Amino acid sequence: MTFEPDCRACPRLAVFLEDVRARHPDYHARPVPAFGDAAPKLLIVGLAPGMHGANRSGRPFTGDYAGILLYQTLHRFGYASAPQSVSVDDGLRLTGCRITNAVKCLPPANKPEPAEIRTCNRFLAAELAALPPHATILALGQIAHQAVLRALGLKLRDHPFAHASDHHLPDGRRLVSSYHCSRYNTQTRRLTPEMFTAVFEKIQN
């Protein structure tokens, strides 16, 4: 199963989302499904929904700072029909691309615990199994990178994380990784728009 909209497998996250729903009744505040093309050439894997982004809107990287650079870049490279993702009903479409998260539920302080990452890994494994042959996976950040490898049953030491790393996997797919496009990384210029563009240029080469 690639997604469970009412999953409560992680007790800490389930209780936290109950509290968020009580405080923000208009928020999605549930597991956030993947968004985009059903048979993508590119699968983007983030970490987890943000409190006032995907957790509010119900779409990955939508309505928060982390989505600004991502959707601008997707539009620039022809994957997105618009440069901004505002809400689930804004008409935005992705072509040849799908976006998901290693952890489907909002974690407290944006930090899922290792056990929660492992518990949610079965959903990511199903998503990866459904990818077309020779698809590319773009992992945003080290945790997403490691979650992809774990879901594929590969050893972390054989495929180390680095910004703009490019690993050709045994099954014919490709794992490219980038620093996460979070507010912290972009405002401190650990990740610049030029660096992110270069990652997408690498993917398309």
C-alpha cells in the first residue's frame, strides 16, 4: 500500500496531529499524500510535511517557504504548470514528476524520530516499487536520502549523501541528492538557487 490517509502507526505523531487539528480545525492535519504524475520520470522525496505548509494545505511543499524554490525550479524545467503552489485546488499540474515525503505526517519541531522514519518507510518502498524503470529519485536532504536507500534495501555506506551526489542504483534507477530547500538552508545560502538549478541540470543530462 502506497498511502494510508488515516494511518496511526506512530503514536507520537498521531497524538500530535490530534492536537494540531484541535488548534487548527481548518488544517489538513493528517498524513499527506504524494502529488503529481502517477508514472513519473522524476520522484522527489522530502522529509516530512511542514506545520503551516503541507500539513495545512494537504499537498507536499505547498503553502510554506520550502516550496518556493522547489516549485519555481520545477516550473523552470518543465515539470510544473505554474511557478507557485498555493493550495490543492489551485489547478497546478505536475508532468513527469511526483513529490512525496519520507514521513507522511507532521512531526513535532519538524523532527521525526528514527523509529517513525522506519515505520513510514514501507509507504516509501511501495512508491519506489511503482516507479517506471530508469526513473530518477531526487532526495532533499540526508534523511530523505537515507530513507530511499533503506526502502530499496541498499546499504547507506555504499551510497553516501552529499549535495549533488549522483548514484546509479542496481535496479537501473538513479538517486540524485540535494540539500533540502528549507528556509534555513536557502536563507543562509547553504543552498542557493544556482546550486538547486545545477542539480536539476544534472538530472536532465
